Amino acid sequence: MSKSGPSLLFTHQLSNEVIFSLFEKAKLYKETQFHNIPDSYSGAVPLLLFFEPSTRTKVSFQMAMSRLGLKPIMIDVNEQSSVVKGETYLDTLKNIMAMKPDLLVVRYGEDKEITNYLEAQETPVINGGGGVSEHPTQALLDAFTIYEEYGQFQNRKILLIGDIVHSRVASSNIHLLTSLGAQVGLFSDEDLCKDYSSQKYMFETLAQALAWADVIMPLRPQKERFKQYGYSASSYAEKFCLRQEHLKMLRSDQIVMHPGPWNESVDIEEAVVNSENSRIFQQVENGVYVRAALIDSILSEKHK
């Protein structure tokens, strides 16, 4: 599936050839609504293991698996596991892998030990969000939504707004979209984008950034880090919130996206979410098709 085998742990594993192959399969699923999908991996058992809370990603994977005729096993570690009895996350992971699932989807925090363990496994693994640096399937579905809108990436201008440095979505999107030929611009503060201060397209005002962009993507702030960087919800919103008043500045061919979840009136207002420029719910829908395409590619390769 990727340059290094059937697992997808890192966005950089995806070649452009693989990305467009996944897009074609996702497009087929969307057009056919999964009708007449061949059963090429009957009896395969996928397992979802989430060490961190999730709604959209978790349900999207479950829906994708169900649409493919699979019956996923779901484990929310903090709700229903031996972790509450004192078991470490790594030991939980090792026990799960000993049961030989055909595919593991895992979400976890910033834990190099878990990453190293997953890299060494023969069982295919999909990263459902890892730490602050990786969310490859979110980047894929975002890119697919942009591709669906414009038909190509070359010189398309993608704007990320707000807390860049703590966002695994930003990290994965910057890498993937740049590799596809898009230009990625940032509107942020020095502390909130310090790892990307050399990014070519940086803007001093939101108005300037909006005028430049084709795709506008505000990001959810990490509220637990507000105090560390001298922010409150209100001060973050004052600078970075995409508001109804900004809609007047947008062209009809500009689109607004958001990886979710959003904080109402902190990073985006409801009027923008529901506007004609918005493709936010289209992203959510596309997540099912893109993840199904990825799952199918991995399991088809495994069951050759």
C-alpha cells in the first residue's frame, strides 16, 4: 500500500501514485455507495484500539469497515480495558496484537515506545492519530475533498489558521499537500507555528491570508495549552476565529474546511460552517470513502 508495506503510520509513506489510486477507489465507493463490492477478504477481523478520545475518526473507520462487510472490534482503552487496573498502554497493545487481528487501527498520544513497537509489527496498522505529528487518514480525506473540488493540486493555495504547532492535522496536511504540488500558507502567531517559521507563505493579517487562499482551514485550539502561550478562548477567537463577517470577503470559488471538532465562535462560527463556501460536512462524508479505500487496499494486499 505504501512505500514500506501494508501499514500506514506516517504521511510520508504515501507516494503520489498510491494517493491517487486511493482517490480513484474512494470516488468509486462514493458514486456506487458501496453497491456490488467484491468480498475479497471474507472472515478478516479488524480491530480499533483508541487510547485517546475520538468521535469522528472512530465512527468513520467503523462505518467504512461495516460498508465493506467487515465486523470491527472496538476498544476504548480508558473505558473498557485493563489500563484501569494498572496495565500500561504498551502492554495492552502487545496483548491485543497477540490475538492476531487482520488489521489494527490505533490512536495514541505522543509515545515513541508505541510508535517503535508498531513499526516492527507484521500485522498491518493504520495510524488513527498519533501525538501532535501524525494523522495520515485525515490528511488523505482533506486532500480528496480538495481534489474533488478543483481536480488538481498544482499551485492550489491552502491556508491553515491558528494553532499549527500542536496540530497533528496541520503536520500531516502540510507534508501531504506540499508533496502533491499545493502551496500551504499559515496565519498564526510565532509561538503557535514555531516549527514552521520558515514556511514560505506567512501572513500578518487574516484579511491578507483570506485574499490569498483557495482553501481556508481554521484549526481547533489546544485549550489545555492556552495558559502556556498567554491565550484565553476569547483572545484566540479575536485573532483567529473565522466569522460570518469574513464570508463577505470570500470568492464563490473559495472553500472552507475544518478537520473537526470545532469550538463554536472560538475557531469558527456556525454561520461559516453552514455557508455555501463550506465543505466541512463533505469532508466528514468523504472520510468514510477514503478510509474504506485504504482498508480495502491493505486487506486486499494482505490476502493475496
